[in-house]
Amino acid sequence: MSMLPAPSVPSLKSARRWLGNAGQRLFRSDALVQADATPFQVIRDDGLVQLRYYPPLRESHIELDNGDVVPVSPRTQRTPLVLVPPLAVNMLIYDLFPRRSLVRYLRARGFELYLVDWGRPGRAENHHSLATYFAEKLPALLERVREHSGERRLSLHGWSFGGLFSLCYAGLGQDPDLANLVLVGTPTDYHRNGALGKQYRRLSRNLKWLRRRTGLRAHDLNPAWLRSPGWANSLAFKLTNPVASVQGYWNLVKNLHDRDFVSAHATNGAFLNDMVAYPGGVIQDIIHYLWVDNVMARGQLPMPGGGGQLSRVQASILNITGAGDPIVTRDCSHAMDTLVGSRDKTYVTIPGGHMGILGGATAQQESWAVIADWLRCRD
């Protein structure tokens, strides 16, 4: 009777490493997360919304994912830059990896850098609307930036709904010192939004028919009924590319022996699996103003009373879209071109999806330097 050979020592070591990485990924993944490592100070906190300031870096240079070395600028740009995120995301996306961190890169390029953290709205915030963010909270936050920096001129960088907030804030026409808008994956005409746009048009027809017959509008419903919890937002985001989501977990299984890969997977998961709720009032506005009436395609702002117009936007605009973005297509975003009053407008389309164009390797290679150079030329 033949005996099976004993496992080799390397095989036992690999098995222990595999099991150790699997256990930590399942039960202690927080220890693997590399995100949110760049130091910052909270300079305003209202109990929900925080305003961060990123002090100058102490390093002489930073490294990027592709191996490029970026020297830390000894010169600070005069015009502070404020990052305006969308709702539903946590702030890890802006500082995801030490070598793939938008805040570290922009700080290295010499920008006085601030970031708005919208926080985690609970059920008590279900009355919050879109205008709550761009017409009430954002003006107060930007005034704090001005107090802290000592500068009146500001630039805004908005991704996704953060870009919509930035664009709508400019459309209020109340800030003559708003110098520049960097808009990344920013929606404007929801009915010209690819496959999603077809669904919005169908929904618009049906709900307008219902409105004519019954008078019922989204704002007639209890906002608590329309609240979208964080887990639902995470699921919806993953369903925009379900194949990639499944492939990500399969790649994890294949690479459990690789500690760096497991750490990277945990870091991405900390962002994707921990999204934030949409208040019910925001969903009411999205349905009524954006999906059904598509008001921004007519140059109006998504708020009651018709306050503000996109024609009042005078700031210079850099618009960045993703060629593979199913959430905000190029046509949806570029619709702003004929609506805004800005004369200085630059449009760039890069490879990548909705998340990739902000913080992925595509963004590092295709747009980060473009953003920094474009802003520095207008400082």
C-alpha cells in the first residue's frame, strides 16, 4: 500500500498564509484598509457636516501607482480648492491608497485644499432636499473656507452629485468670487443619459400621466417612505457593473496568498460596501426635478420657486467625463455647454467609469495633471 507524500513545507506555509489572509479579510478587514491616511484638520462641524483642511505635506515628493514621482511644490497656489463630494459616498474615495490619493496629489501640487464631508444623514434628516446642500449648507462652508484661508477667490471640484451641487451653487448667482469649477462626471440632462436616460424618459411619461390624472407628485409622499439606505445605494452602484463586482470577489479568492492584493481588496470594499443613505427629501427632488421634469436641461435649478439659473454661472469650467461611465454619460454632462454663462469652458473625456474617473488609475494618468495644470493657469 503506497503512502501519500507528506505536504511540503512551502505548501504548509502557503496554506497558513491563505487561511490567515482569508480570516483577516472576513473578520478583521479594518486592519487591512489603507485609506484615509493623509492628515487633515476638521475646521467646521455642525454635528452632521464637517469641513476638512489638508495641511501642507511634510514629504519632499510623493509616488503614484504608475511609479511616477511628483515633487511637493514649495509654492502654495493663491486660490484655495474645495472638494465637493456627492451624497451616498464615504470620504475614503478621495484618499483611497497612499499612492492613489487625490488629496495627496493636489496638496503636492501646491493647492490649499479643503474637503466637504456631508456626513451620514439619519432619519431626522429625511426633510433635507437638494437645495439644502447647495443653497444652505455649501454657502456657509465656503464662507468658513474664506475665513480660514484669508482668500475670497475659490475653486470648486465636484464629482457626480458634488458636481451638480457645485454647478447649482454657481447658478444661484450670489458668489462673484467663485473662480473655477472642475466638474467630474456631473449630470445635467438626465434624459440624454444613455440607457439610464431611456428609463428616465419612460418614467417621466408615466409619472406625468399620473400627475395629470390624480395631481399626485413625489413631494406629496412622506419623505421617510422614499429614504434610500446605504446598503441599497451600495447594491445599486455595484449593479451598474455586476460582472466586475463578481470578478472582484473571484480575483480575491485566487489571490488570497497575496497580502498586498487582499489589503487592496479590503480598501476598495471599505468604500463600496459602506455607502451612505439618501434622505427621503433628496429622493423626492431627484424624482420630481431631475427624472420627471428634467429641469436642468432647461437651465433651471432643482429647487422650488425657480431660484437661480445655469445662465448665471460665470466661473471657468473644466468638465471631465468618462467614456465608459454608464451613470453620467458624456451627452448628459456636456448638455451644460449651451446653458451656462461661462466663456472659459474646457471639455475632456477620458477612459473609465464613474468611480474610475475620480480616483482610479485612469484618472491618475489621464486627468489629475490636467486638473492641476488647468487650475494653476487660472490662479
